[in-house]
Amino acid sequence: MPLRAPLRRKSSKQLRDLRRLDACIDKLTAVKDAPPGTEVQLPEEDLVWLCREARRVFLAQPMLLELDAPRRAARNSNLRPDFNVRVIERLHVCGDTHGQYSDLLKLLAMGGFPPASNYLFLGDYVDRARQSVETIGLLLCLLLAYKVRRPASFFLLRGNHECASLNRIYGFFDECKRRYSVKLWRVFGDCFNCMPVAAVVGDRILCMHGGLSPELESLDQIRALARPTELERRKAAFANRDSPSSAGRTPPTFEFAPTADEPPSRAAPSSSTPPRTAPRATRPNTPARSY
Ligand SMILES: [Mn+2]
């Protein structure tokens, strides 16, 4: 693996976690030369651990990430280019991977496996193709590994499929149930509900999965979104269209529905049927499409 020993002293827990992450990454990337579709069955306890650790990382990040723009590293710099350096030479911005795990591995091979390159993924890791668990599993591993080893180098945003009401029906729920458990699907959901939704690169480039709402007037509206939160509609948008504009600074209502953390008892794996999600507020004549 390209992961090298970290420079800074790490606590024993951090070292234990990094060893566990490296073991997961090794297992997940061992199939890079295998035929596409070769499954990697990580133990469920590792996936649960990944989700819980990643959830904590997401909550520690702002809802709107602010990332450095890529710059050329100084040619004669004594700084090692791969650790603890603020200079970003490349930032790869990647769109939907949708459970296409062999394509994700190819993408990382072409762009450079971290830490050789920096990445910002724009969401939609799950659904549609058959290896959502490996896809989101590897991305969470990389997020966690580089959060410790080289902060500010690997980021994940939330897509519209990182939402229980969508990934319940577009494949991720079925995959979790078939290969693991409904409980694991719920644990992933708790993690997704805490992901940041947008990023600004170099103060100039606004990145997000979906479209811009006509009600979005200030990036502070994104920063102010509370988490954990569920997506109630296909695209993030601001409601309150009829609110008096004279108020000027009246914060509009975002169509994320803040949710309280689920108590562990509600995440019991006993039932094979998913929880009923709140009815989606769809407009009449709006086709129920998903991207
Ligand atoms: Mn998509």
C-alpha cells in the first residue's frame, strides 16, 4: 500500500485505528486486478466502526467545506510533498460513483491513489450498481486514514442518494440486506445524515452534488444547516418563497428535515422491513426522477 508512516506522533488509539484502516484498505484494494464485480466482504463490525468514526469526522467538519486551491509546490522546497504540507498540487473533483466499485478503483489508479493526489467526491456513492458497500466503504476508509495522516486532502460531500428515502428503493437497501443486514443500512444512514453538502475551493469554485436553489442567496445559508439531517426532496432547495423579501435577512427554510439522533434501540436489526419514511412532498406533475 502507498500509505507510509506518519510524521507526527500519534496516540496509541490513533495507531490502532490506522492499522485497522490499513487492513480494510488492503482487503478492499486486493481486487483491483480481479474481474469487475468481484466482491469484497468486509466484516460487518468493521463497516459499522467505519460509519461511526466517519460520522464523527463529518460532524467536526463544517456543512460548507472551504478547501485550498491547487497550487504548484515550490520546486526547491524541502517539504515532503506527501505529508503535512498545506500546498495542494492537484485536487481531483469526482462525480457519481454509484456502486461501480471497479470504476472507483480505476479512477483512483488513474488519478493517483492517496496520498499522491487529493480528492473531493461530490456524492452519490451508493445505489444503481451492485457494489455500493465496497464503494462507500473504501471512500470512508480513505477519508479516515487521511484525516489523521494528512488533513485537508480527502473529502466527501453528500449526494441525493445518501438519503434513506432514495437508497431504500434504488439498490443500497437491498444490497445491505442481501449481504449484511438492515441494521447496517441504518448505520450507513446515520452517517450519511451528517455529511457536508457543499464545498468552496480556493474561494472561487462552489462544488455540490445537485442544483442551486433560487432561494440560495448566501453561503451562510448552507453553513447554518443543522445536522444530522434528512433530505426530504430530490434536490436541496429553499422553501419560504413567499416570505417577505423586505425582511432581507430572514433565514429561509431549507428542505432538509433536521432529525434527532436515533436511539440505538430503534436500529435493531430484527425487522426486515425498512422504517416508513416521511411522505415526500412532491409537487403534482413532477415526475419522480432521480439522478
Ligand atoms: Mn447520481
